[in-house]
Amino acid sequence: MSNKRINFQNKFSLFSEQWAPRVIAELNDYQFKLAKLEGEFVWHKHDHTDEAFIVLEGQLKIELRDGCIELSEGEMYVVQKGVEHKPVAEAEVKVMIVEPKNVINTGDAEQGERTAQNDIWV
């Protein structure tokens, strides 16, 4: 990582794929990832780590088995480890995800078309 400031809009302009987080920075063992999301993800959980969603543009729903968290631009939510969740975006949303390195985005769900490759930097 370089000693330069990071511009989110510039980084978002470097990729178009949805549900494919891109790493923009690391802090100790955590990665800051930008992602474009639209549609429904898969139900999954991360048994060993929390996962933070920060909405930079648009709206995101995080469905939980016992409810739903609705986030707008400028809001964030931390999904606690072990909690099943499913992100849903009716229109494209731009988010930052903060989680430890090497976390598989689909968690405990069977790997499939929504499983993204790790450590892709922009």
C-alpha cells in the first residue's frame, strides 16, 4: 500500500463487476474493500469474524433471519460473527466492506457464482 490518499470515486471507476469486492487498503490484518452490489446475495454467515458494511452511495438491505436492516448513504452496520445474513440491493449500491484478510465473501454457503476471488486490489 502506498503512502497516498485514496479517492473512493476514482477506485470505483476502475471496475464494473458486481458482488466482487476490491481491496483498497489494509490496516493490520483487516482489509477495506469497495464493492458494487445489485440484486440478492446468498444467505451466509462468517463463524469467526464480524463484517462491516458502510454505504457510500445508494441503499442496501441486510436481511437477517429475524428482521431486516435498511441502510442509506452514509450509514453502516456491523454483522456480528455467526449471524446469518443476506445483502440485497434493489438498485446498484456502492459500499465499503471492512473485514479480516482472506475472508470468503460467501462465508459458510456453498461456493458458487457469487463467490469472489480474494485480494484483488484496485
